[in-house]
Amino acid sequence: MEAGLILYNLESCPECRAIREKLAELELTYVCVNVNAVKAKRDQVFNLTGQHSVPVLVDGGKILSSTDNILEYLVETYAHNGIKPVKY
């Protein structure tokens, strides 16, 4: 089974919410991995990025860890209208 898009997410994180909203707007299917609220306990995120911050989006072999970078990537890769996201 192919993994597709994976979002490492914290429900209370406004940046994560922006990513979830963009994924929904683009009607993309993704796996949402909810991380621990304690940054030091986010081993999966740290192993991927070398940091504990979320959001992190994995698309195949591509790993993105900045909200602006993730939004830009989603629009450039998956949007059909070419509208650039607003910077958060």
C-alpha cells in the first residue's frame, strides 16, 4: 500500500489547522498522525526533520516542515487554479 500524503499534526496548532484546511480545499486524501502535545515526545517528527515542531507533511520521499512551504507545495503540486496561498 502506498503511503500518499501524511500530515503530522497537533489539533490545537493553528498552523496545522491551516494545512488541514488547504488539504480539504484541494480535496486531497491524507493520513493524519496526531502528535504528542509535549514537543520533546515527538520522536517520529524529530526522526523525520531533526526538529520537534509541527506541521510536517510527507509526500512520498518529500518532507516539508514549514507552514508556508507546505502551503506553497500543496498549491503548486495539487491545485489546478494556480492561486498562491496567503502567508501565515
